[in-house]
Amino acid sequence: EDNVMSPNIKNGDHVTVLAENGVWRTYPSNLDLSATGGPQTVPTQRYVVATANEGALIGKVGGDPRDSNGFFLISSRLDFFATSDGVLYGKMNDLVGNYADNVGQISVTVQVCRN
């Protein structure tokens, strides 16, 4: 469900996440999706990130990855400055708690520049 993309992010780090290839699938869409995802198939408020496409790559720095709060959209690429310390987790945007029926994988590269 939640995958560690980088184990040691520090507040102030410049982080670049690049989704390079791969596909994954959510249910009920049954469409092969890239990191950008596809159309949402249920009301948006039920997704981990309500403003992101279904199946889009999302991430979170620190905290408990089982807690859906704090996730943000990565999609196919994101550059950001970390505002907290912790593990960078990644997963597909899906209905909260509804990951058991998902399949596939997306390969990502994470670059961390520390000042």
C-alpha cells in the first residue's frame, strides 16, 4: 500500500520525484494508469487527495503512512522543498482504505539535495 521512496528527508531538503515508467490499476476503473492517473469514478471527497486524479502518484513526508492526512499530488514529476523531517512515502490516489484490489507498479527516481 505505502512504499518508501526515500528514507531520510530533512526539513529544507530540495526533493525531486520523477515517475519514470510503469502502470498500475485501481478498481473499479480497471484501466492501466500511469503516474498521472485517470478520471475519478466516485465522488472526489472519498479519495486520499480529493483534487488529484484516480490512480495518480501521491506522496507524504513523515508521519504514519496509514493516516491519509498530509498526502500531496506528485503525478509524473514534482520538485518541492520539504517542510518536515521523515520518510517520503508514495502510493496511488485511491479511495481511503481501499488499496487491497490495486495491482501494478510505477518506477520512480528521487533526488534529494541538502543545504
